[in-house]
Amino acid sequence: RLTVRDIDVKNKRVLVRVDFNVPLGTDGRITDDGRIRAAIPTIDYLVENGAKVIIMSHMGRPDGKVVPSLSLRVTADRLSELMRHPVQFVNECVGQKVEEVVSGLNDGDILVLENLRFHAEEEENAPVFAEKLARLGEVFVDDAFGTAHRAHASIVGVTKFLPAVAGLLLEKELVSLGHILEKPARPFCVLFGGAKIADKVKLLENVMDKVDTILVGGGMAATFLKADNYEVGKSIVDEKIDLAAKLMAKAKKYNIKFVLPKDVVVTGDLTPDARGICVPVDKIPPLGRVVDIGLLTINLFTKELERAKTVFWNGPMGIYEMPQFAEGTKTMADVISRLHATTIIGGGSTAEIVDELKLADKMSFVSTGGGSSMLFLSGEKLPGVEALLKKNEKAAV
Ligand code: 3PG
């Protein structure tokens, strides 16, 4: 594998793609800076080795428009605090102004560019945009494991125009996940929650030959319960309900234990002081909305997790942001942290939860990628990694 350690970066303008897609509170402050901290080893390395460091990232989904609340300025400030090193910021990511700022950089300087997704061409992977980005650097370093599953201009497009290598975080993620998932100790149990079922159904389909147990909680449980003929009241049911039914049938064929909640916490409204009641899944009231897993389910999931030798967890068990509906998620985090098993925390919001609960160092590996770690788990290729491999085909990869 070709990484930043294998190239000479001294005096060079190094364009680094990171994933600074960090969560912001209602006051616009960063609520979890894990992804910024995770990018520091590469940035440090570059500074120490005399490079001019130009950092690019996306934040949120502004859909090609300038959304001031999604400016990366806050991440530049936080990076500066964390590194105790000045970090410049420029409120564009391509164009003349940026090129001027870049040409004024000295060795060891750090510059953060504005949110790439303020330009629709980023997600379209438009070659003209990729070329404009590439013009800013002499070498490209991809350290954005969390976005490696997106074939965007700053990830895939730029590799056509510049020498391209992996950063230290990308390397660490690929080596650690690869090592754990190559031959996972069995039983292998995955715990899925969160909402984005459409993304996860396909992944679940692809892991059938690798896992022994699938536990489903959180927002996506309602869709599976509905597919299993339960009434789920006012819970959000994904339109991919057919896929959920097919998935359960497939799990049966593969002899996989597919475990849905037996009881859930439901509420009628989502105001801050909303109360929930715990009901069996066949008693969800017509106006109820599923917001957490119930006690029976917590015990059931705990038993399954305790039998496992490898565990992969992605997605909260309910509306974790509301403390009264966070019990299931917190308990699962706690249970997983105590297991005598290899435990992998897949990504974005799940990593934040584990961090917040101060359990991160009790897990075998906490990945900075949600979607990307799940794609990795499913054995599919990550466009970001493929682009680097293709670029360096002839080098010692
Ligand atoms: C993530 O948080 O999963 C990555 O930053 C990618 O973000 P996206 O799902 O908006 O592409």
C-alpha cells in the first residue's frame, strides 16, 4: 500500500482530503470532534516533514448550495486548538482567491478550504471541478475513510490529476478492519439500528454469508416489524418494506438468527418532555411511535451479544438524542464494551455515542466511517480506495 510515508512531501503543496463531517449543535458548535482528532496524525506528519498542507472536506448535505451554517470554518478553529498550531481558513474551495492564498503558504502552514459540497460538481464527480481542486496541490493524500464509499470529485476525480497516496487514518482503518473482518471469530453478531434502512438493507444482504446473528433495533426496526405483519402505529416505515421482508426470508434460508425487538418504547409526541411507555410489539397503539427498544429486548439482545466472538455495531437503538429514549442505546454500548469478543463500532453517530459514554477505549476498534465501514464489512469495494489502487497499480501496492 502506498501511503504518505512513502513519498517526499518537503516543500510540496499537499492536498489532503479528510472527513470533517462532524455533528454541530443548535448553537453551531461542534458536538463531537472525533473525526478531526482522527485526522491529526496525518496533518502532523505533513507539517513535521515540511509540507504546505491544504485540507479539504465536506460537511452535511448542502446540495450544491452555499449554506453558511455548514461552513468548515469551525473545523479549522477546532483543528488549530487541538494541534496548538495556527490554521488558516479560506471561504472557497476552488478559484483564483484560493489559488492566491495557496501560493502564499509556507512550509508547515495549514489551510482549510470551504465545504466542497457548496459546489454540486463535487458529488457529480465533475472532471473540471476535480481539476480545479487538483491545481491547488502537487500531491494528493486521501485520509477520508468516512467518505471512502462516495465516488466524488475530491476523492476519486482528483486522483486522475495528481500523484495520490493514502493518509495514516485511511491506512489504519483499512488495516484494522481488514484484519478483523478477514476471518472473524464466530459467532459473528451484527447489531443494526438507526434510520437509513435503504442503505442498510443491501449491506445486510451482502453479509449473510459472513454473520451468524443479526439484531435489529432503532428506527429501522419499525420497518422490519411492519414487514413481519405487526402494526407499528405512527412509526416511520421505509418504502423499502418489500426488501425488508425479502431480507428476513433470505436470513432464514441462510440459517441466520434474525432478531427483531420483542417489546418497544412508544410515545405519542416528540416534545422534549414526552414520556414513553413500554409495550410488546403486538400492542403498539395506533398513535404510538417507536422510540427505543424495551427491557425484554435489551435482555434478548444482551444474551445474543454475549454469545458472540465478533460484534459489529452501527446505529442507535432509538431516539438517542432524547435522554428518556436513550436507555436501549446506552445499555447496548455498555454491554458491548464489556464483552470478551472483538468489537467494532461502525461509524459516524455510533462512534460519537461511544465516545460520549467514554467507552471508546473499551472497544476493539472504533471506525470513523459509518457507511464506509459497513460497505467494507459487506465486502464491497470502496471507490476512494479503488481510485488509489488504480492510480498506483504499477507501484508497490
Ligand atoms: C458520513 O458521515 O457517513 C460521511 O461523512 C459521508 O457523508 P454522506 O453520507 O453525507 O455522504
